[in-house]
Amino acid sequence: MDDAQVTVVGRLATKVELLPSKDETFVAKFRVAQTQRRRAADTGEWHDGETSFFQVYCYRQVATQVHASLAKGDPVIVQGRLQIESWDNGERSGHSVVIRANTVGANLQWDHIHVDRSGRRRKDDREAGENAGAEEQHSDHHGHGQIGASNADPTGDDAEIPLGVDTETGEVLHTQPLAG
């Protein structure tokens, strides 16, 4: 049976964790909170309903971009496969609602954002060899230091988190050391 495809509009309820995977790519893990809003028919006032929490996992380039771009409290739209997973910690057991995200984006309904394409190089720049080997140093809006690319093993002591990835080639453009 195919998993249900869902779109959830909410806010990041936790910090985005970026974890190395066995195949030397990355997995981002975070929770999204979604609160129902209802308008009272008699008064016209809005009231909060119940809040649902979703555990979200995204992979590869989406994982690194989410980690570099979003922080706890940010409004987001998440689209992916809905799954129900059972858990048991020895004392209690239960079920978690999980979304395996294909797409994660900022929700612009309530907030204004600035799209930063500084991590991308145009195709003709790559072909002309411009900026070859150049290293940029700056911080994103979360204070992540961004430095030149590295080919380090993501599971080793010198592991680094990719913060900028070329969307056409997959080349890692900026990294930061993985806090261990």
C-alpha cells in the first residue's frame, strides 16, 4: 500500500538536527507543530484549537538546506509521505506521526524572508572556471559560520556539515564542523 501524501502548514517546534547517514549523506530531523484555528460563528473571534505535532525527516540536499535556512519557531510548509510509527521505551509505548518530507519551505503568509542565492554559482561561471577554489566566509541568519567546501568523511572526527549545495551539480559549496 502506498503512503499517504500530506501537506502540513505549521511552525518548527524544535531545532533542526542534521545527522550523518550510513551512505555519507545527511538526514535532517525536526518537529512541526500545527494548531487549528477556528472562528466563532456568533462573535467572529478566532480561537486556537488543538495542536498536532509531526516528526519530520528529510534527506540529502533538502536536509542540508533546511538545516542552513530554518530555525525553531519559523513558519513552514512541509510536503511528504505520512507514516505512523510505533515506539516502546521500556516504560511506555505509543505511536508517532512521521512525515518523510520531499519538500520543506518557508510559509510567507505571516513572515517576510530574503532568499539568499549566494551559495549558488551560475552554470556559465562554473564552465568559465570563475571562483574555482575560492572560499567565502560569512554567517547565515542563524549564526552558522560558512567556509569553503571539504571532502571530509561525514562520520569521522573531522566531519563537516554542508551548509550550501549547488542545486544543479550537488557540489558542496560551504561547510561547518559537525559538533560532536
